[in-house]
Amino acid sequence: MAESHGIVIVGGGICGLATALALHRKGIASLVLEKSRVLRAEGAGIGIQANGWRTLEQLGVAAELRKTADLITTYQDVWLQGSKSTRDRYPVRTEFRCLNRKYLIEALAKELPAGAIRFGCRITAVHADTDGHGAVLTMADGTTMKAKVLIGCDGGTNSVVARYLGLPPIRTIPRPVLRGFTSYPHGHPFETEFLRLRVGDFFIGRLTITDNLVHFFITMAKPVTDAWLKNSDLRVVRDHMLKVMEDQQCPAEIIEVVRQSDPESLNLVRDFWYRPPWEVALRGFQKGAVTVAGDSMHAMGPFIGQGGSAGLEDAVVLARSLARAVGGAAAGEEKMIGEAIGAYVRERRLRLTLLSLESFIMGVLLVRSPSPVVKLACVAVLVLLGSRSLRHANFDCGRL
Ligand SMILES: Cc1cc2nc3c(=O)[nH]c(=O)nc-3n(C[C@H](O)[C@H](O)[C@H](O)COP(=O)(O)OP(=O)(O)OC[C@H]3O[C@@H](n4cnc5c(N)ncnc54)[C@H](O)[C@@H]3O)c2cc1C
């Protein structure tokens, strides 16, 4: 006999845990199935803007997380190309902080009831439940589980739930991103800013977290095929990157941040992954009582730093929608759940399409070396989307 559950969430990343917590706050139980044996929080820091903070407020974890990260008050964009340089500074007008991903994941998980997350549970396949509206999940050990409602939060790269929904595989662009933390026991010398530096082939970001902690990321405009990138020791990768950074005359100040980084905090992704905006606009994200949220639905690359916050918004909207249906009249519950998921997908569609479009265009500008005409068209769309004013970051998905 297959085990049977009400709401099952595949994936215990930011979005899966936030969805479980949002449901819990609405008095609805769910089970998170996570393939890792422990909570996973890879990637050092994550920038959370006002829209993300609003959802964390709704989830009841914002106050605790604010204590771990100071406000970022300024954006500084610096472009160094040979002897030419441009520098642009502007204030951050809404709440923006860089969180340690570990603290975010832990804050979400710790609010869940005991037993709400099952670790070491890798789902290998999803099938329609022939007896009802939901789905039957097959685990890596061959056991099966029935879910009345199934929410795929199993990430962008290989989501089994997205596959079940017939969504095309996520696209990838081969570009390495190295991320990490650097500690300054006696205080760092930087302003509370998000520095975005373009120099040679590099894009480098530096975000202050507290007086003593800084997060950085380094990525490149061109694919890198060198063997050092495949080294599993990330100190070796970092040291090679530092050498290339020196060769390309990156400023000494940023080189020191990377050189002094904590080796344990280093994280490398070798590709950007994204779902193109036209798929987000047009594809079906629902089959009966099965849907997706977070990167499985709308992976958007790191170009506007909104993937995580968009997943938090999904969690709030989905839980709010489901809360109207779950526990409804037994005879009509299945239909109501299907309608609630449909309402969630409809509510999210425009917001996610615009975010994905903005991120996609930034990606074209940053990594694809477009022709002047394409560049002009991209800039025009960004102006229409209000990218410079960071309109996307001020979005409010409403109360839970
Ligand atoms: C370089 C980089 C920088 C970024 N910077 C930012 C930023 O500053 N701000 C921001 O908001 N976003 C940022 N993002 C995006 C953000 O990291 C993602 O959007 C977010 O982590 C996605 O969360 P998720 O829960 O949807 O997916 P994931 O974090 O991928 O979690 C998926 C979970 O599902 C589990 N899983 C997968 N398959 C299975 C399976 N078959 N069975 C069971 N479990 C499974 C995985 O183990 C994992 O725990 C960045 C992304 C990158 C790559």
C-alpha cells in the first residue's frame, strides 16, 4: 500500500520551505520531501529586496533575519575598460539586505512542525493518480507515495514535477559564478553598498552583510573551458580566478576581498539556468492538483537577483489560494483545489513573465555581446519595465 498524504512539496530549498511555512501559518499541514540528507544552503549570500522582505514578514521570520544583515544603502556601478572608467552611485530606496543563505533556510525550517521535512527522499518519477486528482510519486528506493496535492519546488535544473507537467527542460548558459564570504574581525573598510564592477571579462559583485562580513560573486562575460574550473577543490578555482583577475588588472581592493575569503564558504556554479520569458508567459503550470513554484517554474538566472524572492512570493500566493479550498466540502474539495491552483498560476503569470523578461534582457546585454540594434531594443524594453527604478523590487504580493 502506498503511503498517502494531503499536500506534498518536492524540494526543501528556499521556495519549498517557504511554501510549507506559508501553509503552516494558514493552519494547513504539508510534507516536504528533500533529496539531501540535511538542509541545503549552497551559494553563500543572497540579496533580498523589498518584495522578498514583505513575504518574509508574512511568513513571520523577517525580524529574526534582519538581525543578521544590515541595510545596503547604495548601489555603486563601476566600469573599467583599459584607460576608460565610469562610476555611478545611487541610493537604495527600499529595503535591501544580503542574507547568509544558511540563515534564511534555517529560519524557514525551524518554524515548521517536527516531521514536516523528510530528508534523503529523492523523487525519481511522478505519475497521475488514477484514483483521484493528485499524483503518485516514486522515490529513489522504489517506494511510492500518493499526494492529493503536489507542489514541485525541486529547483531549476532537473525538476521531476516540471517534467510531469510537460514543461521543456531549463536552458543553460555556460558561465562560471564563484561566490563566497570574507570576514573582517576588526571591521571592513567598505560602505554599506552593493558594488557592481565590470572589468575586463569579469563581472564582480560585493555586498556588505554586517560590519564584519562581506559577500562577493565573480562571473565572466565569456565561457571558460580551462581545466582548473573542473577542480573540485574550490581554493584551486579561486586561486586561478585570482590570477586571471590580476592579469586583467582588476582593482587590488577587490582582489584582496577574494583572496581573503573563507575557503569553507566558497561555492561554484558552472552554468546560469533560466526558463525563457515566453515559456513563463505561455506554458501550462498545472495538471489537476499538481503545480510548480520557485525555480522549477521560472528559473531566471542571477541577472536581477530576484529568483529567490520570486519563489518566496509564489509561496505566499499559493498558500493563500490553497487555504480557500483545503478543508472545503468533501464532495467539492478536489474541484476547489484545482481551481485554487489555477488561480495561483493566473495570479503569478504576469509578474513572473515581466521578471523573467527583465532578467533575460539583462542576460542578453551582459553575456551575449549583442549587435547595436539589439542592444538598443534591449535598453528600450528595460526602460519600459522601469528597471533603473528597480520597480520589480518594490512589488507587494499581498498578505498571506
Ligand atoms: C549565482 C546566483 C546568484 C543568485 N542571486 C540571487 C539573489 O541575489 N537574490 C535572489 O533572490 N535570487 C538569487 N538567485 C536565484 C536563487 O538562488 C534561486 O532562485 C533560488 O535558490 C531557487 O530556490 P528554489 O527553492 O526554487 O530551488 P532550489 O534552491 O534549487 O531548491 C530545490 C531543492 O529541491 C531539492 N530537489 C531537487 N530535486 C529533487 C528531487 N528529485 N527529489 C527531492 N528533492 C529534490 C534540492 O536538493 C533542493 O534542496 C541566484 C542564483 C544564482 C545561480
